[in-house]
Amino acid sequence: MTLNIDYFDEKDAFLSGSRVQANYTYMDHTFESYNTVVVDENGENPEEVNFDGNTLPGIHPHTFVGGLDIVTKPGFYFNGTYSFFDDIFLNNENSSEDDSYQLLNFKIGFAKRISDNIGFNVV
């Protein structure tokens, strides 16, 4: 699911552009039918292991990314992004789990067009 909202889009105003973005993803993936055979460290004593119904490892069930972009008439701008990634399982048994984490990223800069073919951007 994605949502983009443009608050300002007026080239002559000091605050000439602004956008808020939000993206959310939900993934519910499980093994329908997955059996395997494991052996001990000597390669002996085979044993069947059933992973039916377990969550697939390495997939974040919930992911959210939100952002804010602001542009001014003089050329100053701000881009900010916040990301959240849910806990994930690390193995097929779902016995080992990695914690959720969050990221914050932002950039401030100045961009200007001198002519149709020439411009610069300082970050």
C-alpha cells in the first residue's frame, strides 16, 4: 500500500514543493509442505524434520517506509526517510530470530539551474 500527498506545488511561493510519502507492506508466507532429513555430525542417524506451517525465514512480515520532501524557491531542499523492518526468523525451524530495526535517513542540499543545460547541486 502506498500513499503520496503533495501539500505544496507552487513555483512562486517560498515553500515551492512538499510531499509526504508512506509505504506499508505485509507478507504472511509459510511453508505449506516442507520436510527434510537431517543427520548428526558424523553423517549418520537420519531423522525426518517437518517444517509445515513455519514462517519462511528472512522475510519481514511488516515493513513501513515514510518520507518527507521539502523544496524552497531559492533552491534549498530537505529529503527525509524513516524505515521500519519487523522481526525475521533466521532458520526454517523458526528457532532463531533477529530483532526488528529502524533506519532514519535525511539529506539537506541546495540545487539551482543556471541555464537549460547547466545546473548544480550541493548536498
